[in-house]
Amino acid sequence: NFNNPILADVRVRKALAKIHWPGRLEIVSDSPVTIVDACINRNSAERVKEVLEKIKHGKITAVMGIPADKDCKGAAEVISGIADRIIMTAADNPHYKFDKASAEGIKNAVYADTLEKALNTAAKSKPDMLLILGTTALVSEFYAKFLLPLDGGHIFKL
């Protein structure tokens, strides 16, 4: 009965706890902790940063693939405030223009021209937490090429 505000609140919380929204602060691995988020601008990067500031995380490496026509610089500036290393990259999608210059002027940022190279560079930094941030094209490429299904979950190894 939704007429009782206390019961309604409990039911809403239970329902929200069951929601799975792929690519929105989605934890896809625990070694290292790997979080995927389709953030493409300063505002969405602020939301990611807010969450990460509330959890124990250790050394963070972020792989970011945000095209030039989005707020790549704004998102990278925000994430540079929490990540120890940022690797800017490009999704394998001809409809987006990714710019090598996107890493210029961003603290601890470098550029790798493919997601695979970016992930290999990330592995060398031995992060406690890996962030995969960018367009849905980058997120989809990560899922398709690097995330393996395993008993209702996923496995990803750096």
C-alpha cells in the first residue's frame, strides 16, 4: 500500500537498489576495481568525482575517450583532481573526432591512440582503481573487446 509514506519509501529504495544501468558508475571488476561511466562533460565528471571522494580508492588511473565536440577538457580537468594518471584515448568510431591535443595542459595526462594501447598503458601504472570514462562508443568498445561475461557477471583483467 503506497498510502503509507514509510512503506512507500522502503519500496522505492528496494526498487532502486535493483536497477542496473550499464555504463553509469558500473563496477565491472574488482582487481583492480574498474568503474565504467559514460561521462562526456564537466558536469558528469563532477558526479563521478563526488562518488569517488566518498569511497576508499588508493591509486586511480583514468582512461578517458571524449571527442573534441564534447567537453573533453572540462571532464579531464575535473578527473585530474582525483586521478593519479589520465590516459586520453579515442574510440574506434569514425563519427567522432578525438584529438591528441586533449591531453595537453591536463595534469598527469598522456594520449594513446587506441583503447587497447590506453589500457596497456594503464596496466603499467598498476592502479588500485581504473576508471573507463567517455562516450557510449568508448564504453561499448570496452565491453565488446575487453569485458568477458562470467556467470551473470563480468571479468576484466589488466
